[in-house]
Amino acid sequence: MSHKALVKKALTELFIKGDLTALDRYWSDQYVQHNPMIGNGHDALKGLLTSLGPNAMAEFGLMIEEGDFVMVHSRYTGLGPKPLIAVDIFRIQNNKLAEHWNVLQEEVPTEMTASKNPMFPIQ
């Protein structure tokens, strides 16, 4: 399985299907988190997911693989008052998600952007 396919499967099972057992299958036991709001390891991700309300949703768009890294253009809703657009970056090691970085920005509605282009998805 390619790194990109691994990340897509892992994110879908965890964030879309809500299957917390995906952490054991797809995330390294030594998972390193660079988002300043989330701790390292499985327990931190479990805590994040179980704290989300029923309206939380993730959508995954463009994925780019380069060596041991996969970047994912994403939209997260239900985490706050406005949807968040993200680029998530994962490092893969031994066929597991070993490390994560992301950049988040509140989504601006298309009609309010200067270009009138949507922020998500990339078309």
C-alpha cells in the first residue's frame, strides 16, 4: 500500500467512521504531534476525538505523497464556530503514521473571498 493510500485509509477510519481502534492499526506507538493544542501519542488523539460533538466532521481532498511524507488538504467542521481548512502533513515510518504537523485557517465563504473562489476543495 502506498503511503498516500495508508493515510487516506487511516484518516477515513478514525475521523469519518469514528473507529478509535484505527489508532492501533495505523498510528505509531511513538506518535509525535506538532499541533500545539494536541499531545503526543494515541491517548491524546482519543481524547480529542471523544471530546468532539456529534456535528464534528472531516473531509479530505487533495493528497500529495513525497517520500515518507503525505500532505492532505482538509476541511474540519464542528470543531469551533467556523469550518477550518487545513493542510495536514504526516511522516510515515514502518507503515504507520509516526509524526504530524498542520496549518489551520478558518474557512472564508466563497462569496466573501476577493477572488470568489472556494478554499475547499481544490478543483
